[in-house]
Amino acid sequence: MLIIAIILFGMLIGAAAQLILGSGTKGIDWSLAIVAGLIGSFVGGLLISLISGDGIDFKPSGIIGSIVGALIVTAGWLWYKDRSAAS
């Protein structure tokens, strides 16, 4: 049950990252949302939680770090996709 919750949380964070970056106007790419959300949540959420001293507890700093991490992953993927389409 925890794994399903983690996947759903990552998907929501990834979708939010696409909406913040404006790429959600064409529709949300759910595969990108899941991948960016999970990777961004793991890296960003874990780093920010540990830096702020919250440990691995579910705190607002981890949620903010998850969103920032997902934004970075999504922006990187969109940049790579646009760059490869241009060449």
C-alpha cells in the first residue's frame, strides 16, 4: 500500500511540475509526471529534508524539495526533448 501511495504522490508532484513550467497546456504527459515526480521527490525531498534537519519524516520541507526536484527533472527533460527535436 505504501508503494502505491509513493507512486501516486510522485505522479501528482510531477504533474504539478509540468503545470508550473507551462508544459501542461498541451496536456500532462503522465509517464513524464511519474518519472519526474519519483526521481525529483527522492532526490530533492530527501536532500532538503536532511539539510533542514527533519530527517526522513514527512514534513513541509520534504514536500517543497520534492516539487523543486521534480521541476528540475521536468525542465531538464523538456530541454533535452526540444534540443533533440531541433537537430
